[in-house]
Amino acid sequence: MARHVFLTGPPGVGKTTLIQKAIEVLQSSGVPVDGFYTQEVRQEGKRIGFDVITLSGAQGPLSRVGSQPLPGKLECRVGQYVVDLASFEQLALPVLRNASPSCGPKHRVCIIDEIGKMELFSQAFIQAVRQMLSMPGVIIVGTIPVTKGKPLALVEEIRKRRDVKVFNVTKENRNSLLPDIVAVVQSSRT
């Protein structure tokens, strides 16, 4: 039976919007939810990067166009974006650690938007996600990229897990998937 829910689909199809709607529905029904999502950062109508936003309201850069890495730091780049690994880990890792059931009620939901190339530069993040996938009492609702080019090891592991339900989000179905996502989470909590 599926315990974790992951959304996949092309960029801009509405995965993060769907995640945000799921957060609202789950929280309004009393489900403890923590985690983070990513959001585009625009300047004068152009996308200049992405920020990480935790559900507690903390926010910081994930990546920026043309940013230079700090002196002495490994450059983590995806296309035109330079990943701010320190900022990402500072925001995301504590949230993932706090999602463990030992820190509160059982069957906590952890939002991870997203598990993609930028986030996977962090070995600590990879370890935390693997631990959470196997941790009793934790339900992950997250997003993963569409497979194209070289497969991402953790993303492929997630796709192959028997306890994961992957929804392929399209423009045609994005407005009708919310009840299905919430139903998987609710059935995992019982």
C-alpha cells in the first residue's frame, strides 16, 4: 500500500501549486504538516532563481542566475543557476529532522518540494530523505522531476519503491488530483 505521495511532471505544470493546496487541506483537517517548498524568484518579469520556503515561514535562496560561488566553495550549477548549498541545507535539513515522529505525534506529513538536481548536490539532504522514506510514522508528500537525460539515483529509488504513489501532473489533470493525493495521505495515517 502506498504511504508516500510524489508528484512529477514538466516544469511549470503546477506541481508546487498542487502541493500548496494539499498543505491547506491537510492542515485544515488537523494533520500535522511540516516541510518546505521552492518558489521562483522573478525580477522585472524574468526568473532569476529559486528560494526555499519552510512551512514555518523561513525563506532563503536555493539558486540564482549567474551567481558566483563563495571563494573556496565547490560550484554547484544547474544550467544558468548556481545553487546556494549552505542556504538550502540551513533551511531544509532542520525541517526534515523535525518531521520525525519522535518529535511529536505519529503519522506526521513532511512536504519536500522538490527532490531535483539542485537539491541533490547535498549529500546530507539525500541521507535525510532516505531515512525519512523508511521511518515509520512519516508520510512524505513531495515532487520529483520528469526523467530525462541521465537518471537521478535518488529519484529513481523513489519511483521504484512499493510504498510510493507517483502522480503524473498534467495541465489536463492538475485541477482534479487534489482529492486523490489527500486520500493517499489520509489512508496512510490510519
